[in-house]
Amino acid sequence: MTVTAVPAVAEAIETVASHLHPRPSYDLADHPVPNGREEVWRFTPLRRLRGLLDGTPSAARLSWEVSLPAEVTMTDISSGAVRALGVPAPVDRISALAASLSAGAVKVEVPSGLALSEPIVVNLSGESVNDLVYGQVVFVVGANSAATIVVHHTGSARYASSVSVLVGDGATVNFVSLQDWADDAVHAGHVGLRIGRDARVRTVSASLGGDLVRLVETAEYDGPGGELEQFGLYFVDAGQHVEHRLFVDHNAPHTRSRVDYRGALQGKGAHSVWVGDVLIRKIAENINTYESNKNLVLTDGCRADSVPNLEIETGEIEGAGHSSTTGRFDDEQLFYLRSRGISEEEARRLVVHGFFADIIRRIGVPDIERGLLTTIEHELEATIGAPTPGAAGERRGVALVRACGVADVPVGGTLAVDLGGDADIAVVNTAEGFFAIRDECSHGAVPLSEGEVEGCTLECYLHGSRFDLRTGQPLELPALVPVPVFAVRIDGDDVLIDPDQPIAIQES
Ligand code: FES
């Protein structure tokens, strides 16, 4: 572990009344019922919160299904014990209600010095939108530990949540939150991160379902050297409201933050809101921050609000910036794909897949990555149509044929050859010899021969899936399906292939 050599700074932090963010507080009086004109509520359709602001007590709960590695503990703790842990205080009325009306919290704890090989998975499911549920969960990851935590929301409820992630010094945490709710669910809440000295935290938040989802994610540092990456994706359908509000408080020097949120919208009344606030305090010298939000509007009648804000109290920073884009399909990318004979629909599908694949691959839990890609595929069927099936055709019964000369393909090079089959074959020369693979990515109909060779793998140039040249198996998302590979024989100066006999591939 590298410890950044800067003195402890917690006591030196000045009080800043940030205009970006209300003062956190457990006191409900500090969070009056909003009227919709407040800066932090102006985008939210308050009526559709359906009672989450009222403070009506409720004993309803989501059902829990948990997968915990053996060393991880899960206990119920009181509200007092939650505060004693030093979790970030509630930032709005809904998270304050969740903290006060949830009758304590569930604490999930990873001991110090432990690198978990399996993720912690918490599946939270609701039965009915008639249930008003307050929930509080605290994840504690000890110093120098490493953990992936997944919280997966499904079903239906009106859910006010407060989730805290306390990350010890030198720890590495990957925190994934999936809002995969039924169409009528309403979910609003706060995810508060405390990042220890020299800790590394990545969050991935994916909001796909629900009538209204509004999540506030805040981050603060317990010392210098902390690194934070926040990724997010949302796919908003007709009538749906999805709102993500981020606030990174750079309250310690030598800290870093990166934000990358991407959304797609389709259908009348689809509304997304992304607000990214970063505060750089006086004490936070030599920090680096960048936040980005991109929105892809797939149909008419959608609205994407995107508001990045930076508040800088010191001039001694390494870097700070933000960007925000909202638009339709990238015409250049579409034109490029169309010019390669890819249909308009397939090209659009590929562009959206690539847009999200960059985020999904950060999750690091293959089952969940696959599930999200499948969900996005289903979402796209509504506007773009189903994926074009592979062009698998009838095979001819011929034996080895000359594909090319050995000298035609330098080491590290590829050559597309037409052997009369339903697709070209890419001949690939690597340091380990020649390989042959069908010249079409299994994720989209683009030629693999235009990709990069690395070792015994070939990377698709479009979205970066890498295929094993020995088996055809995809090694990286977004491709999920293997590509046929063929036996190669070198005969003198010639490379010979039997294009009709792909090597049998074992599905992994
Ligand atoms: S077309 Fe997407 S990975 Fe190849």
C-alpha cells in the first residue's frame, strides 16, 4: 500500500456553506417539506413521490436475499449505533425520514485486511407499490480490505433509502447499485460514501426500471490520497423519471474523483435528470476531478436535464473540469457503420451498446454485466428492433484450401480472405503461429480483421471485445457469444484452412 505523506487534515477543514448542497442533518426540521422550487427539488415531480415526503410511519420491509462471503458479518444495529459509526448524515427530507423511521439499520461488515474473492450481493425486493418502506443499510469495509458490493432492487414498493459505505484507509471497494424495479415502483434515497486515506472506491449505479427513481450519491474523504470513480447508466422509457444527483466534497488534499454517467431516453415523457456537483475546499490542494454526463435521445418527446457544477475554493488544484452532452445518434459513427454494409437498425443498436458497454464493464461481476446487457437489448427492441441474427448459412463440404501465403500476413497482422463461405475468414499471424477466425464479431456485424492483435487474442475495433484466437471465446464484454475458429495448416509457403469445419467450441 502507498500512503500519501500528507498530515491528517480532518480538523483543519473549514466550514463552507456550499450553495451546491444543503447542510446534512438528522434533524427533520432542517429538511422541510419541499414545494418544488428549491434548487435540489426543482426537477422532481413531487406528486409522483407518492407520500415519501410525508413522514407516515410504516413497518413494511423489502424482502432480503443475501449472499455473503464467510468472513463478512451482517447484524441489526440501532439508530444510535449508526450515528456512532460516523455515517454521512442525511442530505434531504427523504433520507432523513429513512434514517429516523427505519428503526435502526442493517450493518454489513468486512474485517480489515481481507480481500474478498466473491462479491457481497444484497437482493432487495418489494411486493407492492402500496407498501411504504424505509430502509437503512451500512456497509463497513475495514482498512486495507478489498470488496465488491452489489445491491440489487427489484419488484415494487415506495422506498425511502439511506445507504452508507464506510471505506477504511487503504481499502478498495467496488459498490454497485441496480435499480431494476417494476414499472410502478418509486424509490428515492441517499448513498453516502466516506473514503479513507489512500482508499480506492468505484461506484456503478444502473437505473432501468421504476416509475420514479431519485438517488443522491455523496462522497467525502477521511484523509488525503483517496480516489473515487463514479459510473452510472440509466435507460429511461416513456413516462419514467430517473434522477441522479452527485456531490463530491473534496475535503482533503491529494484526492481524485471521476464521474461518468450515461443515459438513453426513449418514448413520450421520458425524463432524466443528472446533477453533478463538486466542491473543492481550501484545504483540498492538488486534487484532480472530472465529471461527465452524456445523454442519447432515441425518440421525440423525451427530456434530459444535465447540470454539472464546480465550486472551487482554492487555486492550488491539479485539474478540474466537466462536460455534458445531450443529443441524438452520432451521425459520423452511424455513417461509418453504414458504409461497411451494416443496416441502419443494426448500426443504431451497436452505437447504443457501445455507449453503455464502457460503463457496464466496470461492474466486474460477469452475471450482472450480462444481465444488464440483456436488459438493454430488450429496451432497444422497443425503438430499434431485435438484433440482426448472425449470417450463419449452409456449409459446403470441402477440405483444406489455400487461404493466403505465409508472407502475406506479418506477425501481429491480419488478413481477411474470402473462401466462398457466408463470411470472410480473418487469418491472423501471432508470435504463437497462424490462426483463423470468422471475420465477423459476434456482437455486431463488423470485421474482426480490422482489430488489434495482442498475444493470442484479437480485439474488435468497435467496442473492444477481445476474442481468444484458439477457442473463439469472448474474453471481454460486450460480446457474449464465441466466434467460430478454424484449424490452420502451414504447407510450405501456404496457409491452408478448411472453411467448412470450425473447431468445436466448448461454451464456458
Ligand atoms: S461489434 Fe461490439 S464488440 Fe464487436
